[in-house]
Amino acid sequence: MPSIRRFLLVSLLSTITCVLTGAAIYTYYDVTKKINSIFDAQLIEAAHVIRHTVEHSIAHHIGNLDEIFSPTQTYLPPKLWNIIYGDDLHHYDTRRVFQIWSEDGELLAKTESAPSFPLAKDSEGFTNSQMGKYTWRVYTLIDKEHHLRFQVAQRNDVRSNLVQHLALGNILPDLLIYPLTIFIIFFSIRAAFKPLKRTVTEVKNRALEHLQPINTIEVPVEVKPLIDEINLLLARLDESYAREKRFTADAAHELRTPLAALKTQAQVATNAHDKAEYQIALNKINQCVDRCARVVTQLLTLSNLRPDEPLKEVQTIDLSKLAIEIISELASDAVHKHITLSFDASNTPAITQGNATLIQVLMRNLIDNAIRYTPEQGKVNISTHVEAKQTIFCIEDTGPGVAPELYDRIFDRFYRELGNKAQGSGLGLSIVQQIVELHSATIKVSKPNQHSGLKIQVSFPNGN
Ligand SMILES: Nc1ncnc2c1ncn2[C@@H]1O[C@H](COP(=O)(O)OP(=O)(O)OP(=O)(O)O)[C@@H](O)[C@H]1O
Ligand SMILES: [Mg+2]
């Protein structure tokens, strides 16, 4: 499993290691280059100083070469030595030697430690030459006027020692900073992950039903969107948990009475003295079973409606076509009660966008109510029409209607008017209202203009 902490540690540490190693290599090569050019310049300078000193001696003091360099004395005359190097010799200078050669290959002078053979070939400029166990850097200067050849040399290990010394001086602070940096990075990452760890502990210690949002105050901004999404999920879970609890409680509450009645009627049927009594009990059992089935169906419909979730399976719907379907489904109930069921379809297609199944549930509940609560010989009229921005489904009946002060209450769950003899669970209009909300529609209850009864009008957004 990928770990952000490990990734950060590995990437930061490898970056720092690479940068520091690169810097160390660069420092080493840069110092080497600079030291070489400084020391080479010194060799050139030394060769020129020796040449000028010799020329000066020839011109002003002694007059000719033989007097400066005696045939037996090849060591540098002390006077010349002092002019070139001064009295105080630097410890590196002991490793610098030079020779002065005549044109015909005679060694005229040399420093004491220099060999008696030429330090390098004749050509002017720099060469490296191996003498004994050391490599020497040799600079040759040819004085054509006086027919002299000056050779100044220095051991290469002097340079490499100095390079190492200087490079180490530069790299050492980095080497000391390196473990400190690792330490700081390690603890910074640890500190950065601390709020996350706290959140994990908070979630871990929660009880199953504790679905309150996770505290986001101390959560880092980078993680906040994730926690926000989890909080939304928790809210949805809480809602569905509550819905489930409500469903169970409602089912238990609503089924208790019909089930008790069912049991009573079953006992009556068992102990029936004659067939008529037995038949009455059986009819009542039938009614109880119908009631139970209706309660269960309505409760399931209600619990499946999720107002917090967007509407699914949205399609273009013609309200007139759906109304005709439901009317034909419920027509037999109306016929049974001698109720005149009529339908006025809109001239223009009554189009809206929505979930066909849910709109059918809505229509079924409204038409069912109208038929159920309208007394025999009554009238139920259903119509659809289109207004500027709305497609309207309207249902009117000639039943007892509802008192205006109860228009809002009839949408409450389990609300049923007192003295209501018709069967029902009191959930139909509550379901209707949720479907209305899911479709961003509106519902209006009123009294029909022409007669008593109830008029319910549902206005959907126009789907054209
Ligand atoms: N057309 C109507 N005429 C008169 N009263 C009505 C009409 N429609 C609804 N009501 C009243 O509103 C109450 C709530 O209706 P609702 O449809 O929510 O529940 P229900 O019909 O009792 O039960 P069910 O859940 O089985 O539909 C009804 O009990 C009834 O008293
Ligand atoms: Mg109803």
C-alpha cells in the first residue's frame, strides 16, 4: 500500500543526498581547477622572476654568465635565492625546484633538491613528469636572448593536498548539516501527519451509531476535501440509518393493530358456530390482510424515496398518457362506487422531465384518495394542462373535502381525518409530497370552484 510519509521521506532524502553529493563533486572539481591555475600561474611567475633576476644580475652587477654561475657551483647563489624567495620560505615552497640550463645543455644552476638531469623536455610551457615516486608539474621558459632555459617545477601532491584540504573545508559543513536535515525532515513529516492521526483515532473510537461529522478544525487543508466528503457520506448514512429505524418503528406500530385484529378474527373463525359467522370472520381477515399489505407497500415506497439524492432515471414524460394509464387501472374502483371518472387532456402535450414510476405513484395515490373519499354517485375529474412554464396535473372530486386549516396536516405521515371510515395508512399524501419535492414541483390543495369536495393541483416544470 502506498505511504505518503514513506514517499516524502524517500524523495526528500534522496533529493538532498543527490544535491549535496553533486555540490561536493562540483566543489572538488572547481577547487582543483582553481588551485591548478593559481599554482600554474605561480610557476610562470617564478620562472619569470628567476629570468629577470638573472638578466638584472648580468646587466648591473656582475656582467656575464660565468661570473654569476661558477663552473663548479650549480647551486643557486644565496643572493639570487633570497631575491627570488625572500628569507622566509613557505612550507609548500620547499617542494618547488628550478633549474637554469645553458643552450648547449649545461646545468648552470639549480635549487638543492632539484635533480641534475632536465626536469622536462626542451619545449616551452607546461609538462607533467615523473621523478621518483612523485609526479611534478614543470614549467619551461626559454630565454633566446641569453640562450638560457629556465625550468620551474612543483610536486603535484602539494596541489592535491591543498585541494583536499580546501574541498573538505567546504564540504564539511554540508556533511554536518546532512544528519540535521534528515532529523528535521523526519520530525516535520511526523508533525504534519499528527492531525491526520488524531482524526483516525477519533473515527476509530466512535460507536457504530455515532455518525456525527468528523471535526475538521485541525485537519490540514489538503485533507479537508476528503474529510468533507466523508462527512457528507456520514450524513447520508445517518439519514438512511434514521430512515431504517423509522421504517421499523412505523411498520411495528402500524401493523400491530391489524395483526391483533387478524388474530382475533382467526379465533372467531375457529370458534364459529355456523357458516355465516365463519364467513364474516373470513371477510374481516381478508380486510386485515389488505390493510397490512397496503401499510407495507406504502411504507416501502416511502422509505425508498430519498429526498437527499438526485432523481434517478429521469425521462421526458407526457402526464396525459400516464394519467390515462392510472385511470384505467383504478377505473374498476370508481365503477364499484358508481363514481363518474372523467379526464380532460391538455390540447398541447403535457410534457415534463421526471421519473415515470414515481409520477405514477403520485397519480395513483391522488386518484385513489379521490375515489376512496368521494361517496357513491360522486364525480372525480382529472385534467392536465400546460401553462407558460408549467405542466399541470389536476384532480377534483365531489367528496367531503378537507377543512382549509387541515390542508397542511393531511401531508403529515399517518395523518388521517377523525371518523375516516375508508381504509388507509395515512401515508399516501406524504409520499405524494416527497415525489413533488424530488421533481421540483409544487402542490396546491383547495376547494373546487363549482362544488364542494377537494381539488389538488400539482405543477411540474415544463419539460419542453
Ligand atoms: N380526496 C380527499 N377527500 C377528502 N379527504 C381526503 C382526500 N384525500 C385525502 N384526504 C384526507 O387526508 C388523509 C391523508 O391521506 P393519505 O392519502 O395521506 O392517507 P390515506 O389515504 O388515509 O392512507 P393511504 O396511505 O393508504 O393513502 C386521508 O386520511 C383523508 O382523511
Ligand atoms: Mg390515500
